[in-house]
Amino acid sequence: MKILVCITHVPDTTSKITFIENNSKFNSAGVQFIIGPYDEYALSKAIDIRDKQGVGEITVLNVGTSETENTLRKALAIGADKAVRVDSEPISSIFTATQISNFVKNNSFDLVLMGRESIDFNGGIVHTLVAEMLDWECVNPIMKLDIVGDKLLMTKEVDGGKEEIEANLPLVLGCQEPIAEWKIPSMKGIMSSRTKPLVVIDPIPVSIGSKVLAFEVPQPKSGCKMIDPSNLEQLVELLKNEAKVLN
Amino acid sequence: MEVDVKNRKGGEFLIKSTDYQDVFTPEQYDDEQKMMASMCKDFLDSDILPHLDAIDRQEEGLMEKLLNKAGELGLLSASLPEKYEGFGKDFTTSLLITEMMGAGHSFAVALAAHTGIGMLPILYFGNDAQKDKYLPKLGSGVLKASYCLTEPGSGSDALAAKTKAVLTPDGLSYVLNGQKMWITNAGFADVFIVFAKIDGEHFTGFIVEKGTAGMSLGNEEHKMGIKGSSTRQVFFSDCKIPKENVLGEIGKGHLIAFNILNIGRIKLAAAALGASKQTSTIAIKYAKERIQFKMPIANFGAIQHKLAEQAIRIYAVESALYRAGADIHQKEEQLRGMGKTNEEALLGAASDYAIECAILKVAGSEVLDYVADEGVQILGGYGYSADYPMDRAYRDSRINRIFEGTNEINRMLILDMFLKRALKGELDLMSPAMAIQKELMSVPESKDLGIGIFAQEKEVLVQLKKSILMTAGFAAQKFMLTLSHEQEILMNLSDMIIDVYVAESTLLRTEKLISLKGEKEGNIQVEISKVYLNDAIDRIYLAGKNAITSMTEGDEQKMLLLGLKRFTKSTSINTKESRRKIAKKLIEADKYIF
């Protein structure tokens, strides 16, 4: 099976988020970048599928500038076979989805996996857009995936429960935990990642209808006030007059 | 890894200056090394740190499982040659991996014992059959290793071991009798490197496999820290092993024991460094969260002083560690180029830098102890609570000053090695010492400073080295062969030497950092380097004074003290402001970042 795994290059979850240039640009100084955690689950699942089937090939793709190559190398170290970088800032979800679907059209894939969403902009729509552009089915977010014959059996998270879904290839899937066990690159993986192919391709033009004017960091929440259980009246008073959530 | 450093001979730092271009610094890791460090961090975060309690409870089978996982990742075979299914990584990479895993508490100890003192004796001293038999399996983790040197009656005095080996009348086997103590990994090890005296005389290494009749284990020891590390006694009672299991040459066991320790010592510093960085980060995060007097305690000067001082010492010892590591690597390449085998090359290189290895063992373990102690203090009551991580950091730190040769033994070794090398003519301590005597008799000349960011500090270093040569030279002349009995003076002198090596390494690293990344990127590191040197000068003066006053009187004492003062002169700096700047950077970053 030929699998394409799309990965994002995002700030580590513990990074301090600040903006520069009149709050129009993320300040990446001193920030450690990682593979989007949901994307990493997608990659781990792709590796499980390939290794179980004993055949197949995994390509990882990222839309990003040259700064993202270390992230792609890490994906190769974890176990992808080759990497592709579409040489551009990921300007918007439409832009990114167009690049991915274009790459899929020009190369044959059976399955496209990615995380349910990135953890920087959290758009959560690229998988759906890619499926639409390819005229494929899309399932998102899936927590479990089994391949039986030519059928894909999936468990999808829905509000308040789970949905069991059966589908045929080709498919675009958005993944989340616990779809696969998170994989740590091994020494061998790291050393072989240097020799695996990493291809850079030019983006295709996309007309962009919107642009970001500014970002805003949310105000930190104020501290928690503890009220003794015997002072219920004080609690009601505070909820009414300070928090203004009661009339 | 490309190492473009021109190395000095081991110990030569005391009599010569080094150019910053000739040292390797952590800022020069290549992408592959960074990926390996990141792999270690991932492994720690996912498999080790969430299970520290279970590890410390010695949950059945857990340590073996984690070592197996480390084996799958390649962590156990990183520095094994490819011939034995290893990755053949260079010494700096192996130090970096050790550093990263050093934050793993008891697991780090088990890992280090397996890959270091457990596996290296076979790699360096085993014959081909022994290497083929054991190394690939030790590298993959299928077999676990342990090292049995210490006995109830012989710790620091390792060669006083009583365990005996006697050849059987048929000449095919040795029978071991004796008792070994404080044996790390004993509970689950498959392969034991055992030292015993053949016929009570010839100190020799042996390989003993688990399950050999006559070998038995004591109960798990109850320890202050590293509770998850299996530590037991190992007993040999008419334990018969094939004579093929003799490791190295008969009567040359001390070569194994001591040579392995050189590598073990510098690696201990690497592990301690990793633990120090993690401990510093815990302290920084806590200081930012803990509100007292309506503000985070990180806002207070007393706490900022502690946070900064932790970072200063960590940065300093890291500078020295990777400087020495790359020197060893370079020497190893040189020896290999001269036709030595891989094994001979690393052993030879580590032995050439044995002084630096001993310095690092002492410095690394004492930095960690300082960082953990102040970590407890920063966390206050929570630092003393066993439910918070500082308790474990504090307890686990303490052993580092004891094993791999106590810090006292290592301090004495530093001096012992210097003097032996001088006597053998390998290091010319005599000429500079004579020049200093002459200088003492003359009027001090004002000297033009060199150029560069640390021109003044480097001149200070030159003078500090003179203070050591003067004091040590006098002690050597006065006591001659009985100097080894003057342990207090040896402690003073080694403290001076350690501080000079670390201070110099710190300045060189910062200078290199600035040359690589520019002044703006290194401005806090400049503060760190200056504060370290500033404080080192006073420590060196005090140690020198104590040495001089304990071996001289009258005019002689006056003259030496005057000389000491002259060689430890410096301009003072505002360390409070420097530390505040350093602390600010740590607090902003929310972790140790230098």
C-alpha cells in the first residue's frame, strides 16, 4: 500500500507563544519545533500498516520552508521511506490542501493520513479539503483503524460516543490517539534518515482570499478563589456581584 | 563527527594556554547528534520519567524491560563497533547520550553500569571469542552486564581484594571463592565481570555467567537513593568457571579496573550534567509558580541568586566535559592513525586524559550535588516532601561523589598523575615552576593584554596557573616522596587545579560561541563565564593559602603568600547584577537553556 502522511511543523507544546511585527507574525526565536502530535500518531499508524503487511511505502509530506527539513528528517528517522517538502509557507488551509491534493494527483497513493488538526492554528479542515479536491472519502477523527482484506474498519470519535465505520480505499483520514503507539526514532532510524530521499518541490499557485491581520494572546485567567463550604452565602454573593453569573 | 580541534596533551592545560578555536563546544553538535539527543529525551519522557516510582519500588521485571527497550533503540550499542552489531559512534556522541539519559535517575545508573563498566571490559580486554560471544547480545540488551570489583573490605583500595581464584588440577577451570559488594545490576545481570586474585596473588579479571553453580546473590541493599538500581552482594563459593573466561592477561586485572574507570569517570560527569540540567529546570518552574508575599518567589533576589548559580556551575562543567571529550576523541583518532586498534586507541586516549577524567568526575558530581541541594532549598517544604521530584533528585545525586572512585581518591589521583608525568618527563612542570620562582624574586612588570573578548580574564588564568605551580612545586620539593601522606594539601591543590581547568574551559566555550553566533547570542554566557572566574579566583586563593600555611612558617610563608596574592589578583565585578541577568534569562525560558 502506498501511504502519504502529511505532517505539520509546529512549536513544542511547552513553547512560550509571542508575536512580533505588530502581532502579525509568530515569534519563532528560541522555539523548539516538533512534528504535530496528531500527525505523529498518523505516521506511527502508517508504519504499523506497512510493517504488518510487509510491503508498501510511506511518503511524508510537509508544506513549509527549509526550516522544516529537520522535522521531515525526524519522520524519516521514525520510519517513513521518503520525504517531500513543498517549498512554501503554509499560508492557509486551502493553500496547504491544494498542494497536498496536487501531489496526490501526480503520484499514486492508496491512503492519505494526517492528524485530526495541527496544534498551531488548529484549523482541522485540511483532511476534508484534500478529500474534496480529490473527490475521495474522508473520515475524521479516527481513533482506531484495522485493515481486513480490502476493507478499512475504523472507530471515529463523535459527540458523546463512538461510531464504527467501514470504507474502501482510497481514503483521507484524520487521526488521533490511541490509533497507534507513539514511536521513538531509533539509532538505526536516525542514521538511515540521512540517506533517505528528501525531495523539494515548488508549490502550485493558489489564489488566497483571506489573510491574517493580527494575532492576540489570551489574557491569563485570574486566580482561583477558595470559599469555605460553611460560607455558602459568600459564594452566592461572589457569583452574583463579582463573577456576575447569577442574577 | 568532524572535530577540528588541535588538542593538547592530557594535563598540559596547567602549563600552556589553549586557543578557543582548538576546543569543541556543545554549540557544535551536528544534526545527527541533536537527533540522538532528542531521541533520548523522547525515551525519557515516554518510558522512564512517568514510571520513576515503579522503578524505585523495583517492580518485578521493569528495569529489564526498560533496558530491552533501550537496546531496541540502539542506546546500549551506540559506542560498540559495527563489527559487533553496534553503531560505532564517536566519543562525543556517546557522552551526549550519557548526558541525556543521566536525567533518568536509577535507570541512568543501570544503563551506565551495563554500557560502561559492564560491557567495556569485554570490548577492551576480551579476546575475539569472548567479544563475538558477548558483545552483540550485550549491545542489543539480550544480555545484561554487571561489574564486581568492590568487596566488604576493599573499596577505594581495590587491589586489596580477597576473592581468590585457583586453577583446577586438570588445568581446565578456575574455582572462585569470595564476596563482592555494592554490585550494580546484580539482581538481573546475565554476565558478571569479576576480579579475583589467582592463588591469592595475581589480580585478574574473569567473566562469570549467571547461573554458574557456586555463585549466589545477597538481598537487595536498602539505599539512600537510586533505589530502583539493583544493588546486591555477589557470593562465590567454589564457583567453577572455564579457564576460557579469564578476561585479559593473568595478573593484569588492575589494567582493566583502572582503565575502564577513566572512561567511567568522564561519563559519570556527563550523566551528572544531564541530571543537573533537569533539576535546574524543576527549580526554575517551581520558583515561577510558587507565590509568596503576593508574587512568584522567582522575583526575589535570593532565589535568583540560586537559580543563576545553578546555571553557572552547570554551564561551566559542561564546557569542561565536552572540551575533554573531544580531546579524547581527537587523541583516539590520532592513535588509530598510528595503527592502533579501535580498542587500544580509545583506552590510550582516555588514559592520556586521565587527569581531566578525574577532574570531571569530581566537578560533575559536586555540581549536581550543589544543584540538587539548592533545588531542595528553592522548593522549601515541598523540596523536603517525598511527593515532589526534588526529594528523589537530592537522594539520587549523593552516590555520584562516592562511586567510580570517591572524590577524595580522585582528587589525590589528579596530583599523583601530574607528579608522575612530571617525573617521567612527559609533562614539563619543572621549567615553568623555576620561572615562577625567578619571577617571585623580581618586581612585577605591567603586561600588555592580548586581544579578544576575555583578554583580561585570560591573563588572570595565566597567573592562576602560576599560583598552582608555585604551591604544588613547593609542596613537591618539601615533601618529595612523602607528599602522598599530606592528603589535606593534596585536596587543596586539586581544588585549585579543578577550578582552573573548569574556568578556562568556560571562557573558551563562550569565546567560541561568540565566534560562531555573534556577541548578542553569547551575552549571558559572558556573564556566566566572568562570575565563574571571579568566584574561582577567591576559591583558588583560599585553597592556596591553606596549603601554604600548612607547610611553611616565617619568611618562607610570607614570601609564598605574597606570591599567591600576586598570582590571584583580579578586578572585582558586580556579581549580583550578573546573576540577576542570568536568572532573568532562565525565568523567561522556563527551563535551563545555556
